[in-house]
Amino acid sequence: MAKGITVTEHILAKQREKPEATGAFTALLAELTVAAKVIAQKVNKANLTEDLGFVGGESVDEEVFQRLTEYAHTTIVNRVSHVGHLACMASKTNTDLIPIPPKYSKGDYILVFDPLGGITNIDVHIDVGMVFSILKKADTSDMSLMTSVLQPGRRQVAAGYFIYGSSTMMVYTTGSGVHGFTLEPRIGEFLLSHENIRIPEKGKTYSVNEGNYYFWDETVQNVIEYFKTPDIKSGRPYTMRYTGSFVADVHRNLLKGGIHMYPADSKDPMKSHGKLMLMCEVSPLAFVVEQAGGAASTGTERILDVQPQHLHQRVPVFIGSAADVALAEEFVQGKR
């Protein structure tokens, strides 16, 4: 397709390629783009206005981040509730499912999202983003809605993210390639800028919070030491690139190659199974990365094959260039 077409035109073109398509999640994706435009304006103003507390203070209170996250969450829920194609929603910020208001029609799709990932970096101008996943409700009448939501990532029908930084981008997949769109503020439209994104087979960077090194299993420490050890023949040492924003690190690696790692952490019971949430953070980005030719693993299992046990389940993550993830798996599984 021609560069510069709008994301709506692109979505409609992809819909026409599938005769069985009803237009249901096409409408849903269109509403998500509207929500992203609204959120982008708020995020871009965050460091310039006093209403969020970023100006004139020595430090940023947790409440400030919470207000902006709540704003993003509410914007998304309000924009997509009325489309008539959702059975329910689930968010990183809610402990339970989000119902569709009774005044709106319901449908067969489920939206799972992280409204504003990496938010604690916004005051230092590091990219933040919204991650989303669209599932189709399981076609079994005797299943509870929650059971229907808890599906492995391989069953996603669409996934992607919006990233807010020096420019605002949307990257998404419906299972047939990955495409990126950049918001042109003068006309208020997302325009195709990155068609059929392919992640390099092997990268030159690794992303990890190395301050947690001594709380990782020895096999994970060995992965890090391998990437840091010079070896001209194999293209090492790798350079460490870590922002603390999962979506920002994955986005960079998607375009340039590399691996992002967030292993299990023995120092914190909340991170003993990993820090990142499977359904609203990891699975959507794993779907995107795999569709671009990369890989995503817990170290022992493909992320998209993990069966969620509860809505906010956490998992260890190794995601990025296929060769780098495969190598990390070999170390974690004791094969190297």
C-alpha cells in the first residue's frame, strides 16, 4: 500500500481481504485511534502545564502518575464502550472485568489494555504508550465471562500499541504482518509510515534492569554475561539500552533489533514470577513481535502459548530478535 494512507483506509483495505469480516473490530480499532489522539494531547502537554503537577516541583508524586493513567483509562473506556461489538473490557488498572454499560449493545469481542505503560518516565521525557489486545469471546455458552477472557495469546485477533514520544505512533497487527502509522498533527490523522515491519533476526543491544542482577537465577546472569563479553566474530559485546518503559524498549528493538528481558526476581514476592502482566502487557507485544518475525518467551515457554490463570498474572519475559531470544532460552534452560 502507498505510504501516507490513513490508518482507517489501511484497516478497511485489510478488512476487504477477508470476505468473512464483519467490520466489528475494524470499528473498534478506529475508536482506539481516536482515544489515542486525545491521550496524546494530554501526554504532550504534561510537562508544560501545572494541572498534573510536573512544573515547579522537585519531584513527581505517585498521585500525578495515577491521575494521568486514570485519564487515559477513562478516555479509552468512554471511546470504545458504545461501538456495540464488545462483550467486556479488562485493564491493567482494574482488578476485575469492565462491563459494557447496559445502554449500549454488546458483541463478541474483548478488549484488554494497559492505558499508559511506562508512565513513571514521563517527567523525564521517555516514551510512554498504550498497549492493547483484542480477543474473540469463546463460543461456549456454559463458560463464565472471565473464563472466556482468559485465553492464550495465540488466540488474539488483533494487538498493538500507541507510543507517545517525539512523535505519536500506532503499531498494530491483525495476524498478517505488522504496520506502523505516525500521527500527523496538522491534519490529525495516523498515516502509514512503516509498512510490513520486520525485526532483524539478530540485534546488537539488550534491555534489562541490570540493578537486579544479584537477585536473578544464575542461568539468567549467564545470559547477561554472554551479551557483555567481547567476541568480534559473533558481534559482541552488545550495548545495553534500557529505559524502564517496556513498550518503548520493545518498539526500539522491533525497528532496530535486540532483546528485552525482565526475568523473575527473588528479592520481591511480587516479581517472583516476573513483573510484567501477561494479558495486558506481554501477550499483545509478543503477538506483534512474532508477526514481525521475532520471538517472545518466558525462558521455558512461548509467551503466546501460556494459558492465563488469572487476569493480572505476571510472567518473566525475553522478547525481541528471534536469534537473541533463542540464545537466552538456551541459557535459561541450562543448554549452554
